[in-house]
Amino acid sequence: MAAICVFCASSRTLDRRYLELAREVGGALAGRGHLLVSGGGRVGMMGTVASGARSGGAHTIGIMPEPMIAWEVADTEADELITTADMAARKTLMMEKADAFLILPGGLGTLDELFEVWTTATLGLHTKPVVLLDPEGFYDGLLDWLAGLVPAGFVRPEALAQLTVVDSVAAALDAVSLD
């Protein structure tokens, strides 16, 4: 059993297909016997992935900064709900508790988390898998832009190679597998 940290949108107003993706990921994590580490919210994709994981029997750990509990609506059904002083402490604790990272579609917070775990991996601060699940090309523009930074020397090709990009839930779970 691995602890998989899922980063994704917590927005209340999302297209149904993103919520369905989150539910599928949660159920698939449970089906493979993994534990879920999340941002501790019960709304949007974040809440849906946790609900999907619990419906399949997975243990869920939510980590939420104290100031955001009311704003994000805390996932009080999490098996463990941990509060931190701020966003930086939340991210650090999520990284410590995770064996691998799975990134779904999201906004600024998700991008912040993606870049934090990816950057620390490229610096050799951890060797945990960083997997981007992108079934519909949500991240195509970002990935193209990042690839364009390689010739100018701003991003090393090896850094790009440390991010695994997949287009299916099954491939994502295979990529975060620690077997």
C-alpha cells in the first residue's frame, strides 16, 4: 500500500467530467489498496476524489490550513483531518506523508503544488514519482511552453523527463506504483 497524494481543483464550479475523473481516480486508488493524501477539502475535485477513495474502502488523510477550513469546507469525513498553520506547512506535510504524487486538472493551487513536488524532485530532494494525469489535453499548453524553455536553457531536458504525463487513470496508477 502506498500513500498517494492527489493534487487537483477544489473549485465548486466545475464541469461534470472533471468531477467524474476525480471520482474514478479515488475509486481506482482504493481498488489498488492505496491510501489517499489530499488537501482536506470536501468540495470540487478534491472532495470528490476523497469520497471516491472512501467509497472503495481507502484510508484518507486530509491536510488543511486552519485559516482555510471555513473557506474550503473541510472534509470532516476524512479518516484523518490534520490542520496546519498555513499553506506552506500544508504542502510540506502532504509531501512528507506521500510516497508518490498524482496531479489532476486544477488551477493556481494545483500548479503551485505540481511545481513544488516536481522542482524538489529535479533537485534530488526526493525520488517520489510525479505523475500528471491529462486525459483531455488540459495541460497541453503548459507542457508545450515548458518544452520551449529547454532550448533557451531555462529548463533541463532531464527535468522534463522527471514528470510522467499519462492520459488514463490506469496508466497514472501504474506510474505511481512503487512495485
